[in-house]
Amino acid sequence: MNYQTKFAKSQVFSVYRFYSSLGSRPSKQVDRILRVDHAGELGADRIYAGQMAVLGKTSVGQTIQHMWDQEKEHKAKFEELIPKYRARPTVMLPLWNVAGYVLGAGTALLGKEAAMACTVAVESVITDHYNSQIRELSRLSQETGEDHKELLEVISKFRDDEMEHHDTGLAHDAELAPAYQLLSQTIKAGCHAAIWVSERV
């Protein structure tokens, strides 16, 4: 078991011990949204970490670093919101920690175009996912009168960042990656599967 896996597992156990001592929980919708978004931003952080390990000293290193820095901010924000809203994190964090890094490094080893293709595919799914959550939270606010202003502002801002990353990937020749369509569809399918699992466990 490597250091990253051990660290991720220790985070999960610490978080679960903390939440076991808390009282009231958020609504099922908010709990699910925070759980999956926290998992997604952790995965994104590890993807860019893997890309930087391979391409950090190349012509796209600074671009990847910029996107990674934004993902770090996203992850930190959800790590703040998870305890604030008493949401339950997913048990899949150790797996997403490793899988994200492997995906980032693996695509980067195929070349900068493949790394950018990975970014475009992931951010396309995440942008659509955040848009769906914005619609859901807006509807909940209207139906229940609950105040979801903070979450709507956070998710809207992060959605815009992810759209920027998507466009950056296209501008850096993502579509010139080997077997672009196959690579893109495979990564998107993996993202959808990860979202489905993280929403539930």
C-alpha cells in the first residue's frame, strides 16, 4: 500500500469518526451533492498531480499548474463545506485518490495532447454535472424555501473554472491526441461511473 493510499484512508477514517459525533444531518440532496463534489474535486486534484509529474517541465507545465491550483482551491472548499453541513463523505476516497493520479499520469505519458484530451473529457462531464446541481438546488430553494445561496455560488464559480479548463484543453490541441474520440468517450464513461458510485456510497 503506497503513501497516497494510506493517507487517503486515514482521511476517510478521521472524517467518519468526526461525523459519528454530530447530530442533525443535511437534506438527502445536499448530502449527496457535497459528497460527490468533494470526491470529484479530490479526483481532479490527483489527475493534475499526475499530469504535472510527467509534463511539469514541458511547454504545458505552467498551464497544467494553473488548472491544478484552481482544483486545489475547489478541493479545499469542499473539505470546508463537508463538516460545515455535516455531510457524509464517500467511502471511495482512497480509490479515487489513486485512480485520479493514474489517469493523469497515464494520459500524460501518451503526450501533452492526450493529457489535454483527458482534461477536456473530465471537465465536460463535470460542467454538465454542476449545471444539473445548480438547477436542482434552485428548484429545492423554490419548493422548500431552504437557503442554498452559498452552495449555488460555490458550484457556479467552480463550474465556470471547469469550463475554462475545458476550453484550455481544446486550445492546447486535445483533439490531436491519438484515438481522441475513443479516449474521450472512455474517460467520460469512467467519470459518469465515478459520479454514480460517489453519490451513493
